[in-house]
Amino acid sequence: MSTFEASISNYRGTPVLKLAGEARLSIETLEEASLHLKAERPVLLVVDVSGLSYMSSLTMGALVKLHRAINSQGGKVKFAGAQPRILEVLQYARLDTLFELCASVDDALGTRGEAT
């Protein structure tokens, strides 16, 4: 079983929440990162799920809560890099209608193909 990690970085001036591993029942790092991000009040938050191999309903709930909090502050949340298995889970839970899904972090930022 792969451990779960949630980390925040800054890419081209935008906070990126990177999720990796198997997000099962222990999502304390996600909850801590969410508190930090809500306090920052970002205009745009990109959630990079390209390294996520499993997502529990508990994780989905935490991401919905984060999405609602950022939106209520006038911000926008985009999800990037969902692998087929994660994409299928999001679609089954109908979260693809709530979350804006992008192929990559660069796509989410609208910078695909631009020089860094």
C-alpha cells in the first residue's frame, strides 16, 4: 500500500496542492494543507492529482469542502492530471460536474507550451 502525501508548492505564482499515493482514511496532511490554503485566499488553486492512485470517499468529501471554501472566497479550483482510475471515480461520484478537470498543471494555468 502506498502512503498518502499532500504538499503545497507555488508554480508560476499560483498555489498547487499536490496529492500523491493512496488517499484512504488518513488524510490529515490534506486537511492541514486545506486550512493553510483557505487562509491564503487564492484567486486560483490547482489540485494536482497526477500522482494519486486511490481516492476514498473521505478524500472526495475533503476536496469538495476545500472547493466550496475557496469558491466562497471568490477563488477558483482546478484539478489537474487525473489518471484514468481517478477520473473514473470522479465521474462515478459526479464530481466531474463540480470540479474543472484539466490534463495538466500547465493546462490548468493556461500556460501549456509557453516558455518558463
